[in-house]
Amino acid sequence: MNKINIVVADDHQLFRDGLKAMLQAWGQVNIVGEASHGSVLLTVLASQTPDIVLLDISMPQGSGIDLLPTIKQRFPNVKCIMLTMHEDVQYVLRSLKQGADGYLLKDAAEEELKTAIREVYEGNKYFKNKISDMIVANLSGARAPETLLSEREIQIIRLVAEGKITKEIADQLYVSVRTIETHRSRIMKKLGVSNTAEMIQMAYKKKLIG
Amino acid sequence: MRIYKLRLERWLTIGLFSLTVFFVGAVSVGFYTQLRNAVLTRTQDQLLSINILKNRLVEQYLDNQVRQGEELFLSSLSEVEPFQQIGFTQRSKKYDWQKAVFIDSAGRTFSSADTSPAWVDSILQYTKPDYTSIGLIAPSDGANSEFYIAIRSSQTALVLSYDMSGLEAIMTERTGMGATGESYLVTEEGCMLTISRFFPDTIPSQVLVDTEGFWAAQVGEEGVKIYPDYRGVPIVGAYRRIQLPTKTWVILTEIDVAEATAPITELRNRFVGLSLLFLLLSWLISSWLAKGLSRPILSLKRNINSLARGKLPKKQLQPSQIREIESIADSLNELIQALNSTANFAQRIGQGDFEATYHPLSEQDKLGHSLLTMRDQLILLNDQKEQLERETKKILVSTQEAERERISRDIHDGIGPLLTATKFKMSSSDIPDSTRKEVTQLLDDIIAEIRRISSNLMPAVLSDFGPGEALNQLVWEIQKNSHLTVRYVNDLLAESQLGKEAGIALYRIAQEAINNTLKHAEATEITMSLTEFEDQVVFYYRDNGKGFDLQKVYQAQGKGLKNIQERIGILGGIVRIHSSDGTTIEAEIPVV
């Protein structure tokens, strides 16, 4: 079994040393390089071609997440595992969207780290369990491409067309009555109509609702 | 010349009164003089005509006596004898004489009773032959005077004497002569011939008449004039001379000036009384008029004085009966009103009411324009002050938040990795497994604590992903740690225009609202949303708790709510909080 070539990118020397020590002790990986921030990493990557980059998010000259597209573009074969203190789902999602192959917390157990490296090396994605549960839900809520009306606005027209009164719509959408009223006036302005009947009619005509 | 400054009222009173006095005086004196002259002239005319009449009567009377005497004389010449017997006895009844003496050519004397040769001689002594003489006999013993008629030829003579009763009768006929009118005869020596009306008991000849009228008549003048009479009393007297054979008498007809002018005097007295009454009335009317004129002027003066002292009269000036004064009062009212509105305006500005408006009275209304400028300046200053305060607060808040973020990051990104590094170190070091586990657990706890502290200070999600995502995180944590159902919709745009500060503010509001709900509301549900429009972001929050009394919360521990409002205010947004059945918070922040 080949050893897995790894580059560690983290702005903390102590952390890098600790990590390196632990991984070398494991024996299944080669630490082929390390970087303290983004630009160093890119330089390292240009000379070395590791299998995996262990990438920190919070680094002095730009977030690790922001580096992902560049790395993926220039070095398509390099896999990236985010190794970070951030346990918030937003970071996970963002990393996923930007093309990360795995997401790990720095305080994760040693075994988890090893599992993640192996999984990713084998071509799988690795996300921490409790996080991955939420990912599906969040991804399904991905935004629709821009149209004349926003998704929310179309939803409101639909509710209006169903005969719901403003208060009901507000309750359903967790917003205030005022906000619904604002939405409706925006919609009418965008559609160039002046009353609710015309608004619904126009929405049908433009096949915004069906 | 110095003109004494009198009050207007005095001036008017005096002026009007003087005018009245002058007018009444002039008219009175004019009328009086004219009327008096008219009355005197009339009296003079009357006296003159009486004088002439009496004169005529006297002459007639005397002529009559003379004719009788001559008749008797002629008849005596022709029939001496019978005459002698019969003449004085029989004819004495036919004639008025008292005594008669006839001396014939032979020198014989025939006489009636009471005569004496001495008496005849004394008469003849004053007469001339071939003349008819009339003379006066004034006895020295105080007896009544009598006059005689002596008719003489060269040798014969007839002397008849008469008492004065005939003449007296003429003189004392005083019809129309009033109480002091009289006519009397005076001899050429100035002795009265007939009885004086005023001295009826005095023998006339003893009354001496030495008056202007007498002397004028004595030298042949006739007429009427005013002069003092024999008593020294001013009279109107008519005078003329009676030419008698060998003698001249003077006849005077007089009446007291006092009586003649009595009606005039009475009229004058009445006139004076009336004038006094009239003047009194005039004084009253003058002063009433003057008061009527001066009172509104004084009232105007008082008002102007009070204006000068800066005190604005509360009530309007009374309308006056005088048009000019009324127009002044109207102008003053207008002035007062204008000053009032200016003063009100100034007061309102002074109290900080910059909404106060004011319409300058005219282009030249310096005060008004100055006040307006002042107001505008104050508004500007106030705006600047508020702007400055907002800026200051903004800086404070953003500094605070920046500091929090920095500390949060330092802890999270600085200490965190070190601790994890320590953990790695632990795993590769040669220490007993039990100790390693213990220390690793301790390190995990520290890392968790650091995460919690960091997140409390400033969630990394908030600074990296904005409030929409940060609230997601917050909701997730609440739901993990409590039984609350939280419904949250993040409707911010993909490319949200919301600024970082606004994002932090919205997150803090949500945090505060959730804290309130958790602590006080006993709610089971929270509904929350963030909605982004082109020009604003709306935060909506509602719980189904028991709500709270806004006033109380504000007074007691409302730091949080106040904070919310202040933070939104800094960003130019508004917050609406309702709390009755549950609490509703709605915040709107404009998007730049």
C-alpha cells in the first residue's frame, strides 16, 4: 500500500508540528510539505503533487475555503480536507460547495482524522456525522436561478391565488403582515400591474404559477 | 415762548370752554348794547313827544288864560261900572283866576278879595305898559306859588293871578310814565315851578334844578339826553324852552335811566344767568367730549407702554367711537397680534419645537426673518448634533463589535489550535494511558469552552456568513438545548446588500429577543424571519409567550430593548415592539 502524500496548511507552527508528529507516528502518510498561508501553499503545490491537502479555514491572508476553487482548478487531482476549529454547519456547507472533499474538526479524535484521510484518499467524501445529517436538508434548499420574481415572491402569488389573506400568508412564511404587503407591492411593481386580480392574471400569463 | 404741557383732556376742555365763553360773551354784550340802545332810543322818543305835548298843553293853557284875561280887559274898558260890580263876583265863576285887580284910566283900582295894593304894585313893578306879561309870584313865606297875567295899556291895567293847579294838572298827568317819569316846569332862575314827583312835600320853588338839560334848554336848545337830574340820579330827559311874554320857562320831561332800562336789565340778568348755565353746560360737555377723546388715547398709551416693557396685552383693544382712534387701535391690535405670533414662535423654538412655522409679516420683518434664520440654524445644529451622536454611537458600537470579533477570533483561532496541538502532542508522548485520557478530556472541555466564549463574543459564522446564516446557527443551538420550537426563514438575497454593521445589529436584536423569550416569556414557539428587499431588510420576530408590559420593561431592566432600538436607530432604521399576547418585534434597516 502506497503511502499517502500529504501537505499541511495551517498558520500555527505548533499545530503543524503536532499534527506532523502524530501522522508520522501513524506511518501510512508522507508529509511532503507544509504552508503557513495560502500563497505559500500554492507555491508548495506547484512543486509537490500531494494526494491530500489538510487545509485550515482561518488563516491570516484569506480563508482556506476561498482557496478551494483555485486549488481545484490548478491542481484537479489534489484532494482537500478542511481541518478547522469551526464546527458551524455553514462552514461545512460552504466548503462542500467550493469543492472540499472532507471536513474535520481539529479537536477530532485521532482515529477520526485517520479515517477521514483514508476515505478521501480512496475517492470518497468525508464529513463529520452530525454535520452530514444536515447537509442534505440544506442542499435541497439551494437557491433557484434568478428570474423575474424571486422564489419567495412566486410563493406569495401562489398563496394569494389560493385565496389566502395576507395575515395567513404572513403566518405561514414567518414574517409580518407589513412584509407581505411590501412583497405584494414589489411584485405588482415588477409585473407592472396595479391590483391583486391583475397580479394573479399576469403571473399565469408569464407561467410563473400554473 | 414756553407752552405748558397740559393733559390733552385739559387742553380740549379749556379750548372748547374758551370758545364758548368768547362766543356767549360777544353775543351777549352785542345784544345787550344794541337792545339797551334801542330801548333808550325808544324812551327818548317817547319822552320827547311827551315833552312836546306838555309844552303844547302849557302853551295852550297859558294862551287860554291870556285870551280870557284880554277878553275881560276889553269888556272892563267898556263897562267899568257894571264890571266893577258884577265882574269880579259873577265872572269869577266863569274864569279860573284867583285874584283880579283892574286899574282904570282914571287911576281907580278895582280888586277882588285877598288883594292888596302892595301885591299889585309888586306885580306892576315888573310889567311894562302896552304889554301882556306873565309872571310868577313866589311868596317868601312858603306859601304856594302862583302866576299872574298882567295886561296893560298906557293907563289901564288888569292883573289876574292864578294858582298852579292848572299847570300842575298838566304836569302830573303821568300816564305811561312809569314809577319815576315826571314832567315839571322850571323858571329861568332854575327854580322848580311845579311839584317834584320825588319831593311832593317840598315847595317847588325851593327845589333848584341845575342840570344839563335845564341849561341846554335855557340857551334855546331842545332835545333829549341822558344826564343826572336835580337829585343826582341818572335820567333820560327831554328838555325845551317855553317862551312866555317877557319870560322864559323850561319844561323838562324825565324818567330814571334805571326804570327805562329795567326790562333790559332784567333781560341782562336773565341772560347772564342763562349764560352761566350755558357755560356750565359747555364745561361739562367740553370735559365729557375731551374725556371721550382722551380716554381711548390714554388707553392706547397704556397699551403701547406695556408693549414697550415687553408685556403683550392679553385682550384686544376696545373699538372706539372715533374713527381715527379706532384705526390706530386696529393697527395696534395688529401689532400686538404680530408680536404675539412672533413671541409664540420664539417660545416654541426656545422649547425646541423646530416644527414651528412662522410667516414673516413682510419682507422687512427683521425680527421674524432673524427668528426663522435662528430656527434653521438651530435645526442645522440639532441635526449636526444628532448626526454626531449617531456617528459617535456608531463608532462606539462598531469599535465594540470589532473588538469582540478580534478577541473572539484570537481565542478561537489562536488558542484553539494550540490546544489541539497539545492534544496531538499528548497522543504521541510517553505518558500513562489513564493520564492521557484524562488530560485529553480536559483539553476537549477547554476547547469547547473556548468555542462557547468565542461564539458568545462574536460567532464566527456571523462575521463570515452574515446574520442569515448566523441566525440559522443560533436556531439550531436553541433547538438543541431547549424544548422551544423555532421557525426561522432566512430570506436574505444571495448577494445580500446588508452591511456588516447592520448584520451584526440584526443578529444582536435576534439574540436579545430570544434571550427575553427564554428568560421571561414562558413561550413554546418562536417565529423569526429575515427578509431582504431592494431598499431594506426586515427582521420579524414573534413568540407565543405571555408578553410583557413595555413601559415596565423600559423602566426596570429595559437595557436590552433600549439597546435594540438604539442600534437600529444608529443605522437609520426603525423598530416596532408590541407585547400583549406574545411579543412581536419588527425591525427595518435600510440597505445602502
